[in-house]
Amino acid sequence: MSTVVVVEKDAVSELLDLVDPKSPELLKKMGGLDGLVQKLQTHKETGLQETEEQMKKRREKYGTNSLPEPVFVPFYVFVWEALQDKTLIVLMIACLVEMAIGIYRITITNDAAEIIDAAAIAVAVVIVVLFGSISDYRKQLQFRALNDFGRSIDETRVIRNGQTQNIPTADIVVGDVVLISTGDVFPSDGVLISGFDLEVDESTMTGEPKAIYKGDKDPFLLSGTRVMKGMGQMIVIATGVNSLHGRSMLALEVEPEDTPLQVKLGRIADFIAKYAFFGAIGLVVLLLIIYFAVTTYPVTDSTKIPTDIIKLFIIAVAIVVVAVPEGLPLAVTLSLAHATVQMLKDNNLVRNLAACETMGNATTICSDKTGTLTINKMTVVRGQLMQFDFLYEQINTQLVDKIKESTTDNQNVAKQALDLIMTSLNINSSAEETVTKSGAIELQGSKTEIALLNFTKALGYDYKVSRTKAKILNVASFSSESKRMSTIAKLDPMPELETQMHVENIASWMFVKGASEIVLGSCSHILRPNGVIETLTQTEAQEIQRVISKFADLALRTISCAFKPIKEGETGLTEEGNLNDKYDLVLMGIFGIEDPLRPEVPEAVRQCQSAGVIVRMVTGDSVPTARAIAKGCGILTDGVVMEGPEFRKLTRTQMNEILPKLQVLARSSPLDKQILVKNLKRLGETVAVTGDGTNDAPALTAADVGFSMGIAGTSVAKEASDIILMDDNFASLVKSVIWGRCVYDSIRKFLQFQLTVNVSAVVIAFVTAFYTTVSGSKNPESVLTAIQLLWVNLIMDTLAALALASDEPTPDLLNRKPSRKNESIISPDMYRMIFAQALYQAIVCLLIYFLGHSSWSTRETDAIVFNTFIFCQLFNEFNSRSISDDVNIFKGLDKNRIFQAIILITVVLQIVIMFVGGEVFHVTPLSGSGWAVSVCTGLGSLIVGYVVRVLPPIPLPTYLTKDYELIEEPEEEMVRMDTTGTASSVERWHKAIRLTALQNRAVRAFSVPDLEKPPTPRGSEAALNVDAAEAQDTVPAQTVWEQLVQGARRKRFDQSSVQMVDPRMYNKARIAHAKKNSKTR
């Protein structure tokens, strides 16, 4: 766990003033970028060159790039919250009254046993509170550990000691040179060193949807914002709590939300609690009337009547306690906690707990291709250079000679033409070598670009040499909309080639690479091996298109490269300032890149299909490539393959008809994916979607469960997702389906067990309490005492929740269809089992109670009833391991050590209670016959369970099995992209991006102040002034904290009245708040 260093503002105040608000004037006063670099003692090209000890001092001076951990809740707070339970409060009041009466009776009888009942209830309450508090405390530790792991995998590319390195984002320090590219989220505040076509989305700060161009006029880069387009380098000036992002995060306070399953269970618990409460009141009133109405007899003990009345109330409370399934929330917590830890071992990092259970009932998965279905290790396996065809085995330095020999003209010109192609591939790329954590040097970046760099290396062309010789003038980075990357560069003169091309006065070159059919459509000429540029005829274009289609049919990704010579006096830019890379290009080559299918994917897809989950592939590849890949992994059977542009034009009626049959969406954009997700959900599907890019965030947010890629995914995609696939593997996604169903089944198993206990215990307690009240002895008591019921319902059920939550998932879980969203959590099979078991348990226990007096004493009979009831629950735990008609309840039991241990612990505790419990539990040691009756009767639960499963199902009343009514959301206008490029389509796209940004838990609390006019605080809701001294003089620390919390909860802010929170004032506020709470407690 990283240590957070909060430094005094004096050490960094000048740096903070650069961005809050943005101040080009201050940067100019510092001497511009060069002055800032000198001030921070770093270097623009080589980055920091310091030892670890110097880095440590730098962190102490400027602060670390870590935010404070979420407020750690002490153990005693969990204890206090547990004591707020209304049922426990009633029990504690009853305990105090019972204690008072017991103490009074001790003064008369001089028998300390008079307070045993009160002491037993007190001990039970303490055990329950401690158990629940320990469970919550451990859950807090567990999820903090998961969050720490999630942060540990977040890395940033920096330049240190002249080398590009990947380092944990938390290790960034002020003065670091950070490399940035499309999709990155800025990990800290910084100033741009250099960049190409760099546009940044600052809507998370300003609320403005317009992308902001970064250059000399606005070189300030704000943490928490993201790169929409371009690439560059920045120097870090503020990290952690000193950055804008950090100061905003300090003001966030997010309340955890219940999962959908918890909501369902909460409804059940509330329903039972309501009727149990009114039933208990009715029971007390009825018993009080009977108690005083029946024939009375002389009372010699002055405490008998109040003692009997207390007993009636304790019985009523005990019935409420046993009727309300308090163990359900614990069962949900244990199941989800167990699943999240285990899912991490299966390469699923869960960020949103609700995703665990939701994924179990997913009905469709929209999956990316690259890296998810494929290995994401791309290799050029065939291609065409200047119309010379080559295969994988020919890719070596000899290929250069073969291309030269293919022409009878000047071979030196052919060599220069080939040099031009290789140079274009080397410099028109963002991939580069990086030092990994292990110290190894490897290429990192787009897998397609890595494949092309490996290709040029195999031919003897080192990308570093090419980039050293070239001077980059402008770059248009790859985007999912343009599907191309373009670079303008100045190269060393090539007079022979330029002469052969018949192009004079070449000042620079524009190089373009991208999707083959798109680049080919922009080409009007073609480069021959002899260096001549000729017009690309329609016949040649058709032949090249056939080559592209042939590659695609082989499941190869096709990439084309082209160039355009730029003469002196020309810029290569359009009037709008964009690269003019869509017309008059010269085609140089085509490459077929293979990305093999993961060997485990076809089986994983088959498992999904057998589980009733439809798998759809959404890819940017062409239709032939997408079709070949989809067939190879089993996704495409007899369904529909469609291109994105065609798909987004469908009407609602056409969409409803096509979607059930759609299996592959090719040449799709991120917006197409969002349209697909929204419309599938509109048709009632539970949708899971995978994504790795920044523009995938709207689709990830719109899906029921969003999966981002742990390796290839951008920070924005990870932030928008619910689960991170650590290995980017589709097979790991399938494991999340199994775990989701396992969690759902674990809850249902415990629900079946819990409700059986509740129904049978309530019936037994009610009948025996009524009988003892109206009987001649007039001694109101339940055969199951309050302390016994507490043991059964609060302690034993807790162990059962843990036992039933520990079953590991099995492949059999994929042999059934997913549950519907509105399906009742209690199935007809479960209802039948609950009623049958509860009826059996109630009948056998009451028979022993009424008939056992002929064989045993009253005390022993009551003890046998209690022991029998416990063993019925014990064997019913085995029975509850199946919630269907599967009669094999012991399947997998030999591997579940937790279940075995809990059964053993429960048996041992029960034996101890029966032999040692004595006065506390109102039991007595049993004879051999008593134990035989208890155990044999308990075994009968297994027989009853078997009979219920093998008999034909008995129809149940419809009100028990009907589905929940879903709350229908108002229909929104179907999302689509206007092909005419109207303002409305752009606005809708920006709105989708903004909505995603709001959910990124980054900087959504406060806005950046206006650059021209600093905001003025106003009214009682005005935020704090940045100046620490002024804030200290005008606003009390406690008020500061309250404003922060209130503001975070409102989640709506007046942009004109908000400023950032100074770290020192924040800490002062936290301390004052903690002191106030400690005094209150």
C-alpha cells in the first residue's frame, strides 16, 4: 500500500497556480517551458536522471501520486452500527428488564440462577454483534485489498534516464516526462512539451463537450481529463492530492448501493418482517387476554405476573427474531466476497459487486475480436509490395534482393523505393520499445503496428534508425472513425527515386496506413518496383480488391500503406488545418496480418451457447475477415453478418427483426456498439459487452455488465467497466458467467434453508406458547426458548450461510438457461421443498413435545425437542445443496472443506450445549434413546427431500410463482449516427461521452474556474477559497467538512461558485470531523 505524502502548499504553490486557473502569463514569467524544465531539474528528451534516494526526496518535496485511502472504518463503528438493529434493541431492553427482575428475585431466593436467562440473552447478543462486526470488518479489508490490486496494475509510460519505461501510475513524480496518446487519461497535471494533433476532452472539469486543442496557446494538461486525439509528451507539475483531480476526489463521498439481488432479498425480508411484527403483536395481545381470562389461582410470588408478562414479550420478540431472515444480507455478502476473491484467480477483477450476480443471468455477450477471441499476437504472414507478392517464409533480408531483381530497370531505384516503404512503416507508427517491470525491452503499442515493425526489422530496417533520420512535422493518429494514421515527415533527399517519380521540389512526405479498402479508396496512383508512379486503373483497383478479399477470407487483417509527396510551398493540410490524407494517394503495399484464434475460445463459445447465452462478435474488421474468424470460433452459424454503416441506418422495426438473428457486426464503430447494446436491452436482453478503447466507454456504461481489457484496455475503458479481464481472454469471461450463476444459486440455497428454519420454528414456538398459556399451569413458555431461537437463527444460520456460499462452481451450471430479470428468486421446486421440510419438522417436534412425557421427564422432553430441531436443520443443510430436482445432494461435497468443517463445528457446539448448556439453554444431558430419536428424526429430512424431488410436482398457487413486474423505463429515441454529419449526431455523440465521464468517479465534484475571472463564493453553499490562510480565517474546519459532504451528496454544482479544495484545509476538516464524531460516540 503506497504512502500518501501531503506537502505544504508553499512548496508547490507556484506550480499549482499554473493550472488553477490556467495561467500562460505565469508560465511565461518562469521562462516558458525551458524555464519550467530547469526549475524542476529535469530534461525534455531524457527525463529525470536521478537515483532512488533523489526520487524519494523529490516525493517528499512535491508529494506522491497517490490519493488518500477511503476512510477506514474502525472495528468499533461496525459494532455500534450492529447495535442499531431494532430487533437487537428490543432484545437488549427485554434483557435489562429480565435482569432487573432476576436481581430482585435473588434478594428473595438468594439463588444466582435467577439471572441466567438475562445473562444468556446478553451473551447471545454480544456473539451476534461481534460475529456480524467481524464479518463486515473483514469484508472492508478484503475489498481494500482488491482495490489496491486494481491500482497496482495501472501503468504509465514515462521517459527516465533516456529510456521509455512502464511504471506504476502511483510512482509518477513531479518532473517526470510522460508519453501520452489517444485514449490516455492524464495521471497528473502537466505542461505539454511537444505534441501532434493533440485534442483533449476536459468535459469532466468544465462540462464543455468541445475537444480542446493543446499547443502553445493552451499547453496545460489537467489530471483526470483524457486524450481524444493525437499524441505527445508532457512534464508533470502536480501529483496526487495537489493535482486538480486529486483535490476533486477528496471531496467525493460515494454511498455504496445495494445489488439487484440484495434488493430482491430485501423485499422478501421486509415482507416477512412486516407480517412477523404484526403477528407477534397479535400473539402478545391474544396471550395476555387468555392469561388473565382463564381461571386464576392464588399467586404467592409477587414477581410471577410481571415475570410471566416479560416471558410473553420475550416469546414475541423471539418469534420476530426467528421469522425475519437476518442471515440473508450476510449470505449475500459472503457469497459475493467469496466470488470476487475467487474470480480474481480466474483473471476477473470485479469493480462493481452487482456485476457478479448480473453476469450469471446474461443472455447475450457482445465481444470484441482482437485480443479477446484472438491471441493478440499479430504477425505479417503475406502481402504485396509494389505488386510483388510474398509469403511468411519469404520475410527476411533476402526479400529485398528479390524485389530488386523483379525489375529490369535501375535496381538502386527499386532499393530506394523499398527504403521509402519501410521508412513509412517505421515512422508512421506510435509503437516503440519500452523497458518493462522485469527490465526486459519489448515493443509496446498497437499490436498491428508492432507486427509491421517486426516485419521491417526482419527485412533489416531498424525503426530507431528511420526515426532518427526523419524529422516529424505533423501526425494524425489512428481513430476508429478515420481508420487510418497519417504522418508528415521530412526525409533525406533520394534524387534517383524522385527523378524516377517525375516529382520535383519534394519538401516532405505524407505517409498513410490503415484499413485496406479505405486507404485503397483514397489512392489514385500506384508505385511500381522501378520507382515510377502510375495512375491506378479501375482494373488494377479491382484486382487489388480481390487480393484484399482473398486475405480476408483467410481470416487475415489487411492493412494498406500509401504516400503523397509534398512539394515546397505546400503544407499537406486542408483549410481546416487537418491532414489532407483522403485524396490523391500513391499505393505502396498491402499486408495480411494474422492474429490466431485462442485455442480455448471455440469451446468457451460452445459453453455459452449451451447455457442459453448468445455470443455476438463486434469488430472493426471487414466482413470477409469477420466472417472467417466468427466461423472459426463457432459464433457464426446460420445468423446474419452486417456492416456498421448499414446497421446504424435500420429503423426500429427493422432492428427488432434483425437483432435476434444478428451474430456478427463488422466494420463497426464504438457508436455502433452502443446502438447494439441499447437496442438489445430494449428487447429485454441482459447484455454483457467487452471493450478496450476510450470510445467504447459509452457502450460499456450502457451494458448491464461491461468488461474492459486489463492488458490492451485504456484507463477510460477500465473506469467505465464493471469487470476487468486481466488476460483479455474470452474464456475468462465465460468463467464469470459460471461464478455469477454460482453466486445466485448460493443465495437461493441459503434462502431455501433459512425459510425452512423460520417457518418451522415460528409454528413450533407459537403452538407451544399458546398451549402453555392456556394450560392449567399457566406458565407461558415456548418449548424453544429465546436463547435457543437465537442460537438457531442468528448463530447457526450464520454458519450455514458460510457453508452454502462455499460451493465451487461446476460446468453443470452452464447446462441451463439464464434466469429472467423479473423471475421470482424462489422457484416452484424451492417452495415445495420449504413447505415439505417445515411441515415435517414442525410435526415431529410437536409430536415429541406432546407425547414424549410418557417416556422422559418434562425437562428432558423439551431438550429432545430442541436437539431434534437442531439436527433437522443440520441435515437440511445437506438437503439445501440442491435447489432443483437433482437428487444427488452430495455432489462435490468431498472437495468442499469449508462445508465439512462447518458441519463438524455445528455438531460439536450442539453436543457441548446439550452437556454443558444446562441452565443457560434450559437443557439437560440426554440419554441414549434421546440422542437416537434426535439424530434419526433429523435424518428424516434427507428422506423427505428425496421424496419431494422424485414425486411429480404439485401445482402451486400462481401468486407464489408469478414473476415480478418490471418497471418500464420511458422509451428513448433510438441512438443512431446521422450519416449526413449533422449537428444533432455530433451532439448526441458528445452527450454519450459526457455521460460516461460523469460515471468515471474522477473529477466530477467541482469544476475548473473560469480562466478570465476567478469564481466568487456566494451564500452558505459557496465552496472554499483556495488560499489556505483566508479559508482558515473565514470558514470553520467543521463547516468545511460538512460542505464537502453535502456537496458530494447533491452531485449537482453551480460551476460559477466552486473552487478546488486546498489539501491542508481538507486535512484540518477531516480532523475536526473525526474529533466531533468521537465525542458523539
